[in-house]
Amino acid sequence: MSRDFWKLTLTPSPDALHQSLGGETVLLNLRTEQYFGLDETGTRIWELILASHSPEAIVDQLLAEFDVERSQAAADVERLVAELEQAGLVERAER
């Protein structure tokens, strides 16, 4: 991803519906009716997206909460955001 990716604000798509159950989250794209499941880490990333954080701020928060290297947290955020964008569940906006 480009360097600009890290400065964007991420927000849930208006078509995204979510429900958390036991530390995991299920997302539904209301337009396509496709489901998407998130584990504990994915759920935390989703919660931070709900708060309209930048990918950079999400990585910083993950570092504060989990025992993970910055490079791994950044790769996890990049991968999940790409998957969520492809599924139509998250949108990016310039700050």
C-alpha cells in the first residue's frame, strides 16, 4: 500500500452491519448479503475503524494492547483493511 494509506481515515461502509459475539465479530454487507467473520484481533481493528481512526493510529493502539512487532501489526492492518474494502465493508477518506 502507498505511504498515503497510513494517513487516511477509515470508516465503516453505510452497507456494513456488525455484531460482536464472544470476542469475535460478524460483518454483513447489506447490499451484497455477504458475511465476513473477524477473530479477536480483527474485531479490535474493526472497533478502531468504527472510531474513525487512521491505519497508523490503529497500529499504534494495537502495539499498546498486544504483544506484537510493529511490522506484523502494520501487515495485519493492511491485509484486513484490503479485505474489508474488497468486501465493501470499509471506506477510506482523506484527513
